[in-house]
Amino acid sequence: MTESRETRLKRLHMRSMRRGTKEMDILLMRYSAARLADLTDDQLDAYEALLDENDQDLYQWISGQKPAPEIHAPMISEITQVAANG
């Protein structure tokens, strides 16, 4: 059984809010609220894969302390852009 787009968006938004570190909760919740509904299914797949990464790595990539892996670089760039404008 396939979940509806609405259910998927709610699930991903919830995963964005309940990360484990407050910094990532704030950054990903802000991104989720601003952009999640506009993402294509492929972009949602990429975001979901990103959510499987650990918070310490995500924070280092978003903050520019370490370069993001190529597979996550486009999504990290978007998240960073939203964080800078938020």
C-alpha cells in the first residue's frame, strides 16, 4: 500500500521536527515548512534519504564545516539557503 502525498509530507515534516539535536530540529523544521510541499517526488526521495543521515554530519554540512557528499549537495544547498533567509 502506497501512502498519499499528503501523508508523506506530514511524515517527513514530523521527521524534520524530531531529530535529536535542537539545531537540526530548528533548521530542518524551517526548511520543511518553507519548501516541502513544493518538492517533486524525486526531491522528496532525496530529502528522505538526507533525513537518514546523522545530525552531527548534517550540521557540519549545512554549517559549511565539511563538504556535503555529492548525493546530498543539492539538498544541503537548499536547506542552507532557507536557513540563511529565515
